[in-house]
Amino acid sequence: MKKAFKFITVIIMATLMVTAVAACSGNSGKSSNSGLNAGNGAAAKPDEQKPSLKRLNVWANEDYNTYPVAKLLEEKTGYKVQYDMMPQDKWAEKLNLILSSGEAYDLVTAYSDMALYSDYAQKGALVDLMPLIEAFGPNIKAALKPESIEALKVDGKLYAIPTTVTYEINSSILIRTDWLDKLELQMPETTEELVDVLTQFKEKDPGANGERNIPMTIRGDQSMIDNLLGAFGIPNVWNDVDGQLVPRVLDPAYKDYAAYVGNLYKQGLIDREFVANKDATSKEKFASGTAGAIVVHWADIPGIADALTKNYPEAKFAFIPALKGPSGEAGFAANAGFDRLTFIPKSSKHPEDAIKWINASLEPETFKNLAIGLEGTHYNEVDGTYEPIQPIFTDERNLANNFMAGTDEENYPQYWQARVRKNPIMFEAFDFLNNKQAEEAKKTNVLGLAPYMQKYAKSNQQLETMVGDYTVKLIAGVESIDGLAEFQSKYLAAGAEASLAEVNEWYSTVRK
């Protein structure tokens, strides 16, 4: 990520080269007559003057261009869209390279990263959307809540359309409960009990893996382990310490967390090869029966379940609940704010049409069709909830959320119920983490809807990369915890000191 940020400064140069082209395209007369033909949810009338749009999106395991929702949106909006996707790993680095090259994407949808987004905005790489929304976006204005718009403004201007989060807890440690049963062990409830369970997995090898046996696997970029972080009182990237928001690495509890996870690695309880693990690598180790535990998002459960039970039909697994740490702390980071952001690069050839496409996609009936399909075909409404009809819901709406550029924020949380119910195993995992954990175990990310803060935005991503890299080295034994104070000094000098002052100036105005 450090290298990737060197490319951001190049964005301005690339932007200057293509701005004139974008401006001419936006006022060429071709897009100004395109109109909004999907205002009533009906298919848009053919319009030869509508240009084809080019969209860069997050990674998916299917081709967006051939997915049924692409055809639906083409019919409803009248626009043909070419979809490209970013890689699954290190997507932000790839995005920096793409934008710095000046490649003419009309829409870019990325995972929410306020620092990255605001840096692009300040460096002139993005189009100010408010004038376009005022002129061509009545459905956008109706769909987004005012607080969402305000939270994304940079220097008073809006450069992205958000997709807000619809659930609180993302992930935990998934463990083979059939291994627990085989060894007559209970589900661990404390960090101490987790050590004992993983030790038993290592020594007694319930999966009969021999030298390949792995008690718990994680990704190489997963040094911050959900659930364990909460057990040490640092579930979020910034946490309240005596009335001040403090980043993890400056929190007194960070040292204890790093020592605990480092000890798991030293004892061989965490995958010895975790540093090299990609997302797919760690999942394959669990699905192949080699690893007894893995840290995953609940949405990954169906794929993991299919692969694991194909290899081991009797295999069982479940999420570990909120573990209590040495001081009795427990909990999960609870989402607030945005899941994804969609913006229009200055290199876009059709910014006006891009907004018209988003507006048409957010026409209420079109958006509902995009989100969950047609009643009686893709879903049934039962007692106020949306129940998916399978297999057509999964076949034709499984990737629907990836096509969204903003949501109907009032109604989407209800529509979304159908998405999470499309797979009983996935719903069970989601339900366990989001509905069956005690409310006090949900530690809200208070920075999720914080307004743009210049100093924080400028350095946050780089600082998080520093901390992530350093924590990996601590866990793997490359760095000693004795050097923590020296690292903290470098961290503060790299921008954290200024961020601390700015963040807490804001926090003092909202802290209860």
C-alpha cells in the first residue's frame, strides 16, 4: 500500500489530460438529450444517442457482463454498461494504478475507504456530483438520507454516492465443532479456553492430517482478528480510552493483544504459513479439512460449507461467540456508515450519463427489482419479511448488491432480508453473529459516520498499513514487542499525532 500511494499524486496529471475530454463529452448534446426513460419502472425506450458506459467494480466470482441483473438494468435504464472488476486482494493498490493511468471509467465502485476517497477528491481526481444530482438525479436525492450525503462531503462538495451498511457484525472465528465433539471439548468462551482448544487440535490431530495439521488459519493481511480484538478491548480501529478516541496501536491493550496472538503463532496454533496466505488459500485449507478454525465473514459460509462437506460430509462448524479476554472484555466491531462508495472519475467521458444511469437504477420499482426481483418469481412476502424463492433468487439476484450505486436507504434494509435468507446455512451464521450476540457485545464504530476530517483522511490509510504490517511482523516474531515504543513514535510522526487532535476535537462534540 505504501508504494500504491506514490501513484496518487500522479492522478492529478492524468486528470488534467482527460478533463477536457470529459467536459466535452458531458456537454456534447448526445447525453443532454438522453432523458430519464425509466422513471416509472418500465423498460427504457431505445435511444441511439445514449452512449455505452464503462464501470469498474469490486471483485466477484462471476462475470458482471453476463449476469441477469446487467440485462435488467440495460432494459430499465436504456444504457449499455461494460463491467470490469478489481482484484480480490490488494484492490486499493490496483485502483490507484488504474486512476493514475487516466483510464476512462464512467463509474467506479469500491469498498468504503474514506481516506482513499477523500484523497482522490482533494487531488481533483473525482467529479463533484451535487450539480449533476440537482440537474438529473431526483431519484438519487429521494433515496439517500441527508446524513449520508453530509458525511461524504469533502470541503462542502459531494464526490461519491454511498451504499450504507445493512448489518453490524462481519466475522468471527469459525471452528470445526465435529473436531470439538471428537475430542470431547466445549465451545471456547474465553481466550484462555481458545488456547486450550487449539492446543488439543494440534496435539491430538482430530482431522488426521499429520504434518499438514493446522489448528487455525488466517490470511496474510489478517493480523487484526475479529473477536480476539474485542476480547482485548480494541474491537474497532479507534476505541474510547478514558473519553478519548485512540487508534489501536496506541491503546494500552494493543501490547497484550499482539503478545497473545504472537504466542499462538509461536506455539504453532496459528498457520505457520499465514503470512503468504491469500484469501482463497486460507479458505482452501479449512475447506480441505487441513485447518480446524478460520476467521471469515458470515457471507463466505455457503462456499466454505459446500467445499468442506463435499470433502467431509459429516463435518460440522459454527462461529465462536464473543470471547472474554483476561480483563473480562468481549465484543465485536459493529459497522456504521458505508459499505461501498461509487464515484465518477474526472477521466469519465460521460459523467452526465453516469448520473442519469444511477438515477434510473434508483427509481423505486427498478431498485426493488434489482435488489430482490419480482414477487412470485424471485421472492414471496411473508408476514412482512421477504423470503427468497430458490434457486432462481440465487441464480438471478445473488450478485445484485454489486450492481448497486447507492441504495433506497429507507427500504433496502427490508429488501435485504431476502438476500441473507437465500441460504439457510448463511442465515444461521448471520443470525448468530448479528441477532444472537448480546447487545453489549456490539461495539459501534463511532467513526463510521464521522464527517470528512482533512488530517485524518490524509494519513489514515497509510497509518493503517503501517500498523497492519508491523502487527504481522510482531505475530510472526520478526519484530519484538520491546520495540513498540519506537514504532509508536514513528507512527505519531507519520500523521497520527495530527489525526488524534482532529478526531478528538470532533469526538468531543458528539461524545455522550
